[in-house]
Amino acid sequence: MGEFKSYDEIRSALSSGDHTVSDIVETYLKRIEEHSDLNAFLEVYGDEARERALEVQEKINSGTAGVLAGMVIGIKDNIVYRDHRVSASSKMLEGFESLFSATVVERLLAEDAIIIGRLNCDEFAMGSANEYSAFGAVRNPHNKNFVPGGSSGGSAAAVAAGLCTVSLGSDTGGSIRQPASFTGTLGFKPTYGRVSRNGLIAFASSFDQIGPFANDIRDIQRVMEVIGGSDPMDTTSLESPNPVYTEVKPREKYKIAYFKECIENDSLDSEIRDKTHALIEDLKKKGHTVEAVDFPLLDYLVPTYYVLTTAEASSNLARYDGIHYGYRSPNAVDLESSYKLSRTEGFGEEVKRRIMLGTFVLSSGYYDAFYGKGQKVRRMLVDKTREITDEYDFILSPTTPHTAFEIGREITDPTVMYLEDIFTVHANLCGLPSISLPMGTHSNGLPFGMQFTAASEKDAELLAFSDGLMGE
């Protein structure tokens, strides 16, 4: 049995009677084993997946199966699953077993999806390459000497290599869309609050959002119908009804904006720039209105994002202290050394860097100058963006400034890595839905994507448009 690219292919194989859910699971388990050198999975739930396959098959036979029966899903290692290990790819949580399941996990299981394992990521979701995992870098299936992007690199690589039908990642500043671009997959960040964060290990609580990777827009729509919606366990979840995504059809004509500052940005690869211009012209030929709009705040996106997210990370990660739970240094001799050594040894370099930066911007004497000012700039960004989304359906930009880079690339200045997020952080700062669509292959043989962002709660319309665009 070959690779499955979509849930439609799985449903077709099951309805034909030629294959069972067990066959589907075994196909994926075999592929995971064959591609173990990608280091995408930290743990594979092989025996459990086989048992679930038998249960789901019985439900299919009796006509009681859920809407995702037979869909095989991998989850990022910062989404908790009851009685399963979760580590956020950090030594700090190595060996920790969750006492409850994330809301998204419960909803997937209720509709008979099969969770096949947990996926590698940058430690505590902090990174743009998936090289900051305590358990080794993930490799890009298109070229194993290159990164898959981050922080949800394992989730992207697993879908790109056909190791699962759909995977879940989390997106704080582009951590779904950037790896989707690097791996040639679809990566969707929903509106903030559309998907419950209950059970997601927090990085920056006002930015984090769970979302899916897939090879087919319809699979993203199906998964969003299941995992989206209000959740009493998450006070930031939206109260508005979750759309029936698969029933929303694309319109014939849309009004699309793009920021000239993005396309003319010096950091943008020339081939990606040319492809962006070609896409704009193609959209115009199809009857869509595509116009350049002024966005003078572009240079403030990345600084504002890192001031605010590091502040929230500093607060969220204070709980990992070597006392309550998590890694405790064996070299500690008293309370003070236990705190210091446990956090020094348990956290990786990038996590410690962001904690220190966040602690600084929250400290007395600097709070107003940095964190307070960052919040004011965020409000300005939201207001300016709302003016644009009130007039236009979508905002178009490249997802990333270039294609994937080599593993181990020497970066002496961390801010160079932070600029990987230059086109993606906008959606997180404003809480907007955004998707990366694969747009072809660069002359270097690596894929790249284009990003479309919509107004708040226009997730269904964005996915319908994406489906129409990918189908053309």
C-alpha cells in the first residue's frame, strides 16, 4: 500500500472494502520507521494505534464511526495527552506524564481520529529551525541537510513525508506557517481563541494558537470543524459558533491587499519576489482586485513581537523551578542552588535567552519603556490592520523571506534568526487567521509558500478561498 496524501484517499480505501483501518495504521507505522532519520517523532504510539484501529473499524462496520474515523494524526510535543509523556522537547520536562488531555486531543479522539505519536519541536516552541530541541534537530524531507523550520518542524516534516494524514502544531509568531513554507505543506493558524489552548504548554499566552498541517485544504477544514469552538476550560476561547468549514464555498471575486514594503524588502529572496509578483498578476487576471496598501508599521512588527512574547515566556516558564515538577538538578545542595542549577541545566540556550530578555523588559524601571510601550504599539498595529481588513478580504505576502537553510548554519547574532518571523508575526500580534499555501519549488530544489491573512473570525472564508486557489 502506498502513501496516503489526504483523508479522502483513506476514506476511499476504506469504503472500497480493500483496506481496513489497521491497514492504514500499519502503512503509516512502516513509513515512520523508514523515515526515522528525519527525527520527526519523539515517540510513536504503535501498539496503542493498532488497538485504536480495531475499535474504529468496529465502529465503521456498525455505522457509528465519527467524522474523522481512520484519520491518522500526530501531535506536537507541547500538546498534552492523558497518561502519555509530554516534554515540549525540553530536558526540563523529560519523562513527565500528563494527567489530562488537551481539549483538541479529546475532540479528535471523540470523532475517532487515531493519534499515532508526539512530534519533535523547538524547546518550549521557541525557534525557527527546529534545531533548539533537546532531542536533536528535525530534518527536512525535501533535503535532509536542511531544517524544516520551527518551532513546529516535526509536525511539518511528518505531513510532508507522509508519516501522518494531519498533524497539529502551535503558532506563536509563525511556528505553523514558516515550517509549512519550508516543507511544501499547508499550515493554518486560526483566529486567536477559535481553538482552545487548554492543554497547550504555554509559551506566550496572548499569541499561542493550535492549528493543523495537511496536504489537502479539505483536511484542514474537517479538523477545524472538530477542534474549533468554545471551551469552558479556556477563558480566551471565542464564544461565537464554530463554522461548518466544509460548507463554505469560495466567491468568484475577492479584494486582496499586499504590503509593498514586504515585497520590496531587502531580505526577500529574488525568486520568491518574482513568484509573488506573478501570483498578484495571476489573481488580477482571474478577476480579483489586488492592490498595494501602505503599512508604515512593518519595521515595528518583530521588535514588538519579541518584547511581548519574551515577557510572557518569562512569566509562563517561572513555574519550572526544580521544586514543583520537572527536572531537578542532582548537584543542588540547598533551595537556592536547586532553583539556579535546575533551571540552568534544564533549559536550553535559546529558552534561557528569552527568559532573561523577558525578565528584563518586565523589570522595575524598564517595564514602561519596553513592555508598556510594546502593548501600545500592538494596539496601533491592531487598529491599522483592522482598517485594512475592513476594506480588503485578505492580505497577501510571502510566508518566509527565503527557502529552508542548512542545519547547523552558523548564526552568531540571534536577531538574525528572529527575522525569520518578519512576515508571519503580524497575524499573531493581531490575533488573525492566516495560512501558508505551497507555491512551488525554488531553483535550489526546496519548496516555499505564500501567506494569506484574513480578518478576525473569517477562518472559514480564508480556507474556502485557499481551496479555490489551490484547485485552480
